[in-house]
Amino acid sequence: MNKHKPWIETSYHGVITENTDVVLLDPPLVALDKDAPVPYAGEICAFNIHGLEAPFEAVVLNGTSGEGQLRARGLVDCELQKEYTFIIQAHDCGSGPGGTEGKKSHKAVVHIQVNDVNEFAPVFREPQYHAAVTEGKIYDSILQVEATDQDCSPQYSQICNYQITTTNTPFAIDRNGNIRNTEKLSYDHQQQYEIQVTAWDCGQKRASHSVPVRIDVKPVCKPGWQGWNKRVDYEPGTGSKQLFPKMHLETCGGPLSSVRTTVELQTSHIGKGCDRETYSEKSLQKLCGASSGSTDLLPAPSAATNWTAPLVTDSGRDSDLIFKFDGRQAAKIPDWVVPQNLTDQFTIATWMKHGPSPGLRAEKETLLCNSDKTEMNRHHYSLYVHNCRLVFLLRRDFTQVDTFRPAEFHWKLEQICDKEWHYYVINVEFPVVTLYVDGVTYDPYLVTDDWPIHPSQIDVQLTVGACWQGGEVTKPRFTQYFRGSLSGLTIRPGKIESQKVISCLQACKEGLDINSLESLDKSIKFHFNPAQSILVMEGEDLENMNAAVRKVSYINSRQFPTPGIRRLHISTAVQCFGEDTCITIPDIDAVVMVLQPSEPRITITGVERLSWPASDLQAAGGIALFQDLHIISTVTRADVTAHHAAHRPGVLEEIIHNLDYCDVLVLGDELRPGQESLQLQRSALLGKHLDATNSTSGMSIYGVDSMSNYEQVIRQVDYYNWRPGQLTERRFRLTCSELNGRYTSNEFNLEVSVLHNSEAGEHVNHMVAPPQYMQVAHHPSMIHNLYPSHSSGVPSAATVVIVMCIAALVVLVVLGIYRIHLTHQPEVKLVETAKEKDTPWDNSALTITVNPMEVGGLWVVGGRCQGCK
């Protein structure tokens, strides 16, 4: 009989390794029954599991001994569930084979732990890591990388080690993934590092993929301007170009109350202080509308202006004519050049560059001096520098005034000794004398009076660069030499220059500008100096100031600017709230590189050979030399297809620009005064910025004006010769210039052949041959009409038609006369018939004289009128 229930332990602890099915229990699964060895009643038939779908089953291995085994119904995964708890009971076999009346043991608790297998590799939480550090510091931790493991056990799921796999890097990593730098980093040395990091779990399984880590090195936060280029290229003719399109001010987070920025364009090394028009002084004065009648005391050396030949010139700067005085040079101005009768109004103007005088006791340095030529040493008027003061001396003659009057005018200015170019204009409206320096007026700080000079018969000498001491010395000599540079020294008697003309004469053609001025924030205050070389901007909002500075640009209005470097200097001062100053903004220096402009090629074309009868040279209109003249200018542009055809360096492009002079030179012997000359009607210059000078060696037309205006004027240059005599030819040469000789044209040579009486007849007969049965006696006025003064030596189509019509008319007249002759009175006819029998008709003696000056031309045949008009 089945008297007893099976017995098992009250609790079991088991372990199963994931991915297996056998559970190791402690204690082992064994059920005991006191009914043993009774069959069935003492045997164990089953183990039943009670739980929430526990994935396990218990099997009986030996019913008699009661041994059993706990197995998993499938593979268990520790990552899904690490532990299981359920109830187990043992069942005996009852009283028979059917298991009837079987008994159950008590319930035992089974706790099973799933053992982990290291099947997963570490994986980093982020696909990449990024950090930024400031140079010059050692960090304990720059950033931390972190990897995870999906394994369930602490042994396999924990990360035990990190490693930097990139070699030769100044970084290290600890077990917790903290990256630090092992040495101070330098922004200048390397601005960015990229390293690779891997990880191991505690089961020594390595991450399958390393993670990239980027570390940026930032410079130490230094307040200052950032995002600007040290060099800005400027293409001529492109207008205004922004200098700092991406620049901004870094303040390192400091709150600012105001920002003041000064941008300075430094051009003192260009020309005379900046890029100005380099035309001659006369051309500039004409262009600016200055009064006529000025005398250039420092012209370019030539045969006519030889007094400047001994002076040292520096004409290598964009065709500027500059004279250097080293304290040993001076020039005497010829008497015929010296302006006479300086009245109460006159103007002295010059460019000057001057520095401090050497030595403790500086001597006077004379720019311009008018003194006694002999016997005495009186200075009538002079302009000199003394101890960095500009002094103008004007001693009136006793005949003009006999009272104590102002005589010396003194100005003390920094510009006089700053070794930079400045334009000085002294306007004299006696007794008031006004000084202009670069267009700004200055009153003298000191005026001293003196008695007028007593009249004498002593001649005076005007000098430049020193003062002439002709009296009171053993040997006349120069004294008070000037040390510096001068250019464009002129005197204009009788008139003073206006402020507008003075500003025009010294105006710079390059400077600073503001792009889109209308879009500038209204809170920004700005100011330019007169030359636009200095720009000051001030504002309270940093972003508005950054936007304003980005609008600052450079502009050069010259068509052919002087190439080279222009330096830029930017200084900034800031103020913080409640403080006078807070941070210091370093100054920055940059350059504007003005690129070389395309060099123009000026070409003069026209008829190079003319033939004129001598009578036309004597006519009132003379002959026009350059009636078919054309002036063009071309530049070579880069060919965009040049990389396909290396032999094509560029393409020619016609451009339009001004000229500043054209010279017509007489080749060979000079023109004979009183017999021949070149002439130009003054009306030809009206409405143009042009003037002309004439001499026996040729004619010079000068002034800044267009090529078309020069063409119009040159075409009206006439050549006269009142006594051509045996003159057979005259040769002329025409050349033109832009920018005072910086660009010159080709030499256009013209040859004029002079035809005398027989040559003139042959020349016309060769052009238009009359009928063979008559001869034409040419009247000089007819030749003139065939070759009008505005022709170029080749008859026009209209002229040819006129000549042919005249010839046809002559033929008709002859035929008419012949018909009249046939129908005359019978007796006359008989007589004429008899004469014909005796003597054949001789047409060689027939002459026809044409007088085109009379509308009803008179035809004379054989010396008698035959009833014709």
C-alpha cells in the first residue's frame, strides 16, 4: 500500500550556462519514499514544475533511486533573463502501474542562475567625439569616452580598459575613458588632432570598431580683429573693393560700452604723397580751371628750358618730375622767364618734401628768392624754411608804398618737417597773405613789418634752391641752400587761386571708401580726413561695428593707377561699462596691392605723303597737314582661350582715355621766321581743355582732353609758306602722350612735297588728262580748286567729276564753234576753204583758259571771242 509521500529538499540552487540545457543543482535532485522497496509505492514516477512559464523541465533518471535531472526546454539567454525561480514537486508511482493513488511530495523552491558567456564586444556610445582646448594648458580631463557591453554578467559587461591606438600623440586615456593631454598644446604648431580609441571588457574582448576623437586647439583668447587677410589685390578699373569682408572683433566675452576704430591708408611712398594725376603742371592747371598766365619755374629740362638741366631730377615715379636739392644746387631763372610786375595780387604754389635741418643751429633754406643781381644784397621777395617754419618775405618798393608795412609772414606747421609731400599755395592779397597746405588754410602766427625798399637801378635775379648774393661779397655766389625735394613751382602774377582750384590741384585719386553707405547703421558715427586716407568709426554695438568695418573699401579712380603696395593700419580702442578702458585691441597691418594696369598702345595713323602746289602754301588758308588723322589706343587683354592655343598671348581691345599733349616737330631745318609757320586758329580750342604753343621748331598742343578732341584740333593745324622759293619738301613728326610721357604714341612722320609751276601742271594733267586735240592753260585758282586746302593730296570723287564735266564742256564749245565756222557767210567760207586747202588745220596752237572764279566763264579761242559766253 502507498502509505508515505515522497520527500525532497525544501530548496534547490541551480546554475545553467547560457546556450546550454543542463542545470547543475545543489543539492542534486533526488526524491526519497519510505514505501521502498515496495514496487510502485516506493518508486518515483515524475517531478512536476510549478511556475510562470519556467522554461525548464525535470525528468526522472531512476525511479527506484529517485534521481532526477532539471533541464532547459530550450536555449536560455542571460541577456534576456539572468535568474529563474519556480516550485518543484516529486510524485511516486502510486499503488499500481496506472499511478493511481499516487502521492506528492511537499513543494520545494528552485532558484536557478544563468551563467553568462562573453559573446558581445564593447561598443562606444557615440560614433565620434569632439572637444576643444585652449593652447598652453595641461588638462586633467579633456573629455570622456564611454563604451558599453551587452553581456549580462559583470565580468563580461564591464569595460576594464581603454587605449589610444594612434601613435605619437600628446594624449593619454585612463581606465574610465578620460582623455588628457600630456604636454602643452600650441595653436601655431597644430590646430587640430584626431586620434583613435578602443576598449576592452573584463573578459578581454576588444571593441570591434575604434572611435575617432577630434580635439581642436584654440589660441589663447586674445582680444583683437579676426578673419582678415594680410594682402588685398586691387585690379585697376574695378571701382571700390571691400578690404575686410569677413573681419570681426573678438572681445573674449567682455561686455563693451563703445568701440572706436581708425583705418589709415598709408601712401606716402606713392608719387607725391598718394596716387595723383601725373600730368604736367600746365595740363593740370588747365584741367582744374586755374587762371592762365602762370610761370613754371621748374619745367622739364629742354633746349628752351635749360636752367633746370644741372639740377638732380627723380622722374622714375610714374612720370612725376621731381627735383632733389641736397644743399649744393640751385638754379638761376632767366630774365625772360621771370614774371614781371608782381602786383598786390599773385600766387606762389609748389610741392615740397622737407625734413628737419641738420645741426643745432639751422640756417635758412631758400625755395625761391628774388634778390639784387649786383652791388647790394637786398631780398625783394623770397620763400624759405627756417627751424621748421615757413617764411614768406615780401619787401615792397618805395614807389609803391612809403610806410611801415607787413613784410614777413611766418607759419609753424608739422607738415614742414615731416619728410612727406605736401602742396603749398601762398595767395597774396597785400597786405593779407594766406597759406594753403593740402587744401587747408592757415593764417600766419607771426607777421613782422618793415620799411619798403628804396628804388635803385640794380637788376634783380630770381633763383630756385638758394638765394643769389651778388653784392657785399668778394665773389657773387649762392647762399642759404635748400635741402629737400620740390616739384611744380609756379608763380601766377595778377590773380590768386580759388579754394576749388587748389583742392583740385592737390586731390588724391585713391583713398578709403564705405560700400553701401546707405545701409550703414545709423548708430555708427564716421569721419574722413580731407584726403580720405584716414577713416574713424565709432559705435556702441559690437555687431553694428563689425558690419561697418566690413564695408570699408579701397578705391582708385585713375584709369592707369600707379602699381604697388599701399599699407593699411587699423587701430582700435574700446571702453567697458564703468571703466575707462578694459581690454587692449592690438593694431593690425595689411597691404593693398594695386596690380599693374594694362599698358595702352597709342597709335597715330593717316596719310604720310602729301603733294601741294607752291601757290597753295602761299594762300590765305595755307594747307592742312593732318586732315585724315586718326588716334586710337589699344590694350592687350588676356585671352580666355590661351590654354588651348599657347601661341595666342592675348587679344587687342580698343579703349578710350585722355591725352595730355601732342607735339608737331619740324624735321630738318627749323621754320624760317617771317617766311613760313605752323598756325592754329584759336577758335579750334574753344570748349576744350587745350592750349597750344608755337615756335620755329614746331607746335605743342597740351592739356588733358579726349583723343577725339585732340584729333579735331590737330586736323586744323595749317602750314603756311609765303616764300616757298625752291623748297621741294617739308617733313614733320607728330607724337602724342598720356600721363606726361608715361605712355607715348608711335612717331607719325609726314612728308609734304612742294610742286612748282611745271610740276604742278604735270601733276594735274597726270590726274585728269584732257582731250588730245587741245591744251589747257591752267589758272592758279583752278589748281587751288582742284586741290582745296582741306584735301589730303589725292583728288576727291567730286573733284574728278568737275574736271571731267569741264572737259566735256570744252569739247561741246569746240564743236559749236566748228559748226558756226561751217555756216558762216559764203565768202568767209570760201576764204576759209581756200585756207584749208593751202594749210591743214593745226590744233596745237589752240589754247583754252578757264577762269572758274567767274560764274559765266569766258572761253577764249585763238585769242579771240567767237560769239560764246
